[in-house]
Amino acid sequence: MAASSLTSEQDNRPAVSTACLVSRVPFDGSGLVGFDDLYQIEQQLQTGSYAVVYRVTTKNHQQGLPRQEYAAKIIRRQDLSVSAEKDVHTEVQLMQDLVAVNGVVKLVDFFANDDFYILVQTLAKGGDLFDRMKATGTYSEREARIVAMKLLTTIRGLHQRRTIHRDIKPENILIENPQDATSVLLADFGFATCLSEEGFSRRRCGVRIISQVETRTIPFHTCNLHFLLYDSPK
């Protein structure tokens, strides 16, 4: 496979080499395939401490199929510590295991080479809950009830698989449809983990004020929801 780069007309960021990228998810027996063979970067959406998220579209329109839009999180491996790199692998494995759970951002593809990890995921066009509340204010009682029920249903699906998120906060709850403020999806499983048989997770994760107590045991996800429903920024 010829070397290529992730580039976009929207910015002049350094090129990201995608030579010899390997498709890891889904495991459909499709063999070796490069990110550039399948996706086109369209726009930068978000940047973090070690990752940048872009809106991407599929290239299969050339075969007469409609373009599909996704979000691609590109992680520079040289910026990761050993434990952070392990967390990426855990995140990918958990997202694969959670593909049947409603209300979570879906992992569509996973690519890796010596320099980068690329996670292709559901694109939430409505942004995140934090920005939505800053822009338009609090939810109505009806909307908050719908959001709470959706999140509780999603968390129940996680718990049935002995998985805890450990970083539930408005920034990690995305809005899939900008016309529907209740179309929420739980995102960012970088701190998520599967519990041992004893049912405890002793690692402290996320924002201290929100998730400190959640590390004790599964039911404390409800503490995070209390913060979201009653104490989130106005």
C-alpha cells in the first residue's frame, strides 16, 4: 500500500502519515486496508491533550453508495504514556463489546500504525451537552426526564456487561441530532473499565467533583446523574 497522509483544506496542520494502517474493527475478514482508502477528512471538530477529532466522510460514494459521515479521533502515540496507551486498547475493546448497547457512541473502525491510533465513531452533529446548556440554558422538566431515562437505560446496559464509564459529565454526553436536545449518546470511554468479580474499581478518574465517589462501586453512577440533572452549569 502506498504511503499517504491525512490532510484537509480547512487547516495547515502537519500531515499525518497513514501508511500501512490496519483495519481492526469490525473484524469482518476484510484484511489490510488504509484509513485513506475508506475515509476523507472534511473538518476539524475538537482538540484535546493528545487527540484531535475530525468530521470524516466515506469514499464508497464512488461505488454508487451514499456518503456516510463519522467522527474520527486521531491519537498521536508519541504523546501517550504507557498507561495511557493501554487505556486506548481498553477503550477500543470496551466499545466493541458495547456495540449492542443503545445510547452509546458506536465504534465503526479502528486503525493503528507506529505513530497513530484512529478511532472512527458515530458523528453527533448536535455537539455536547455542556455547550448546549451554555448556549440555550437548562432543560425543561420534560426534556430532563427523557435525558435521565435514556442515560439510566444506557448505564444499565453497561452494568449488565460489568462495565463502568467513570467519567460521566456534560462534555461526554453528545447530542446526535441538533434538532432534538434529548437525542443523547454517552461518549469517551477512555476511563471506562470492566469490574472484577468483587465489583470494585479503586482508580480515581475524571473530574474530581463529579466522579470521585463513582470509583467505589457500580451504583454510584447515580451520583453523576444527580450532578448532571441538578448541578450542571447554567
